[in-house]
Amino acid sequence: MIPRKRENIYSLAFRPRNTRKMLFCALAVFSRLGGVNFAAEEKTVQLAQAPVFPVQNQLSTLSTLMQGKITLDLRNIEAVDALKFLAMKTGMNIVVTKSVTGRVSLTVQDAIIKDIFDIMLRLNSLAYDKTGEIYNVMTETEYKALYGKKFSDSRQVKIFRLNYAIPEQAFNLLDALKSEIGRLLVDTESGTVMVMDIPDKINEAQHILETLEQKASIKIFNLKYAKAKDVEDQLKEQLDIKKAGTIKADERTNQVIVQTLPERMESIGELIRGLDKKTKAVMVDTKIIKLKYRNQLDSGIEWEGIFNLAKQAGINYIGSYPFSVIQKATNPW
């Protein structure tokens, strides 16, 4: 092997000049290409050794995004279109399989994006897995076939329509009732309450809403002394704070109209009766006494005056009056 290599070198060295020029050009080209490859390899190494902070920032941004809030008004549209619209509005990366079907009706205001996403899935028995920043949405059957187990989210979704109950009052009660993984959405305009929680908590929420949905009673109170507008101003704030009902004043007839739950009507009536009382007044009785000044002093008893006072009090005296003993003083003032 070594003699052959030497022979090849010897033969190359003594080839014609043109051949040698071609060889030198080829070597120069290969040198340049080698330099480019070396630079590329060096650049690749630098990229491989670069820190991964940008990836962490992207994950942090995605987590922050899912906790953001959004307002939606979806009326009976396809689940695929609803997920597509959510992705366009929020910047989420969502991939949907061909088996995903269903419809979505959702009206929310300033709701957390992650809650909306979960509700859309639960309404149509869908599941998802997450790969990096991509949410892969599929049916629960596909999820079980892929992972060999059911989708881990045990929550259910139920929608309640309110006819009489006040949405804000319902929200305050249900928010204190829900579990740690439960979610609650209330639309005040349509009177809709959407609960996503474990089955036991949903049953409790249903019982509370049935109690609140007792038909509100309406009663008209006629006022004798207080002004209807004044009574409305004093009670309206209390009713609004407790979300216990409404009150409306009719200044023309001096009446107030109250709408609230039956068990609250009696207590509100007592408040109205307490306000509708006659204003206390102070009666001032005056007498005018006419005095006549003179330089004379009379002393004694004037019986006629005493019997006249007794007669005014309803006492009748039968008989003659005794003599009046009124004598002039010997010494004037």
C-alpha cells in the first residue's frame, strides 16, 4: 500500500502542467468548501449550546394566556368551528381530529380562557392531550384507545336557566359551594348559570337554585305619612346590597311596589310600616293675661271666681255664694 501511494504522488508530480493546474484548482475549491462546512458545523455547535430561555418564556406566556379572560357569544355552532374561533381569538394552538362533532351554545363575559376551553370539551364529551404548546382535541373514545384510560377530568357541565332568582345572588351562593376544581359562569343578561364541577357539587347547586327559583311575590304598600320616593331611596340600597328584590315608588299615588321572595316580604313590610309614621309634633298652648297697673292693692277671696272655675270643670254649685271678702288695702303700693 505505501509504495503504491508514493507512486501515485510521483506520477502526479510529473504530469503535464495543465493537469497540475487543474489539480491545484480542485484542491483550492475543496479547501473553500471545507472551510464553509467547518463554519456551518461550528455554527451548529453554537446553536446546540445556546441556552433554552426562549422556550421557557414561551411556556410561561402560554400559561399566562390560558389564565386571561375573554368574552364570547356563540349560538348553536359546530364544536369544531367554536374551537377554531377560540384559537383565533386567543392565539391557542388547537388540533382537532376528524371524529370531533357536536355543537356549542355559550354566552360568557370576562371568563377565564382555560375554563371556556374545558367547558367546550365537556359539553361534547371531548378530551385532549397537550404536546408542547399544542392542544390535541379528540373524542373520549379516541383518548381511551390512545392512552388506555379514560380522560382524567371527572367534572361535568350543567346549564341552568333562571326565571326569578337574581343572577348575582346565585353566583355568590354557588361560588362558595363549588369545589377546588369547580368553575362557575353567570350571564346576567340572559339569566344563565353554567356550573362545571363534580357530580355531587352539581346536585347541591341544583338544589340551591331550585330554592332560589321560588316565584317572587309582589306587594303594593299604601303610604299615609311618608313620601314614596323617600321610602324607595332608603330601602333600595339595602335590597341591592343583599340582592333580595326590587322596590319602585309611585309618587302619583304615594305607593311603593316591592318584589321579593315570599319569606322576605314580611320583614320588608315591617321596615316600610316603621318608616310610614306620623311625624311627631310639639303643641304649644299659650294664654294671654292682661294686666292693669294701679296704685291700689286688693286682698281677700273672690268666691265668684272660684265657683266659676268649678263650673267650667263640670261641677255645679247649688245655693247662694258667700260674701266676697275683698278689701282695699289701707296702704297703697
